[in-house]
Amino acid sequence: MRIGTMLCVATGLAAIIAGCGGQTIPATYQGETTVRQPQGVAWQRIVRYVRARGYPVRSANPDGGILVFEVPRPDAAGVIECSANVSGPAVYPGPQPGARYDGEVSVYVTPNSPDQATIAVFIAYKEVTVVGGRDVVRPCQTTGQLERAILGAAGGV
């Protein structure tokens, strides 16, 4: 799968996960880099990083270079920020009491040559809190911290 197609798929998934608020996940981080590593080496380094932190893996396709996992609630504070309302600028950090976080992290490892690969990381999350028996959904944005860590683990940034 080409990087352009993966970007379209990831953008679509992010829009679906973010809900109908129309808020996008800002690109305030370096979410893609090229590493001087074969695809297989970069893949193994990323998988090792994810497993070492105990992040639940939803799907892994080493041949296609696609890894999808989630960040559990205790670790979410350093990874995402969720706005207090869809249209307002107020932002509070991390997990809120009683909230659940729906979303995932997608990593794409694409070979450029036998000794070089491109790594792209996408994070899409929303916070859901039950208020008066109804779900209140707040869109989340990434802090960039996890993307930088994954790219670093792969041999980049």
C-alpha cells in the first residue's frame, strides 16, 4: 500500500473516530520520517517498543507494514488532550474521571529501498463521558509525544 493511500485511509479513520464535531487532529508534530533501516528492522523495533509498554495490539501485519494498537487509559494523559467542547478552545490534559477513550494508534512502515523505510504514525482518539445517561463525546488531539517516541524507536527523529 502506498503512503498516499495510507494517508487517505488514516485521515478517514481519524474523521470517523473524532465524531461529527468537524474538529481535525492538528499536525503539530513530526508524524512521519524516513529511516536508514530495512523495513523489517524498523518494524521489529516498533513492535518491541509497543510490547515493552504493554500496549494492546489490535492488528499486526508485518508483511504489509501495518501495526494498529491502543494506548490504555493510564497512559493516555501524555498522548492525547481532549477539548472541553467541540467548538471551544479550552483544553484539559489527559484522562477525566469516569471517562473512556475510544481510538487507536496506526503505524505504517513502508520500504523505500532495501535499506531505507518510511514510518508514518497516526493517532485518533475521542473521550466519552456519560452525563445524565447520555454519552458526551469530546474530540482529542495528539500531543506528539508518542509519535516522536515511535519514530525514535524505529531509528528516526
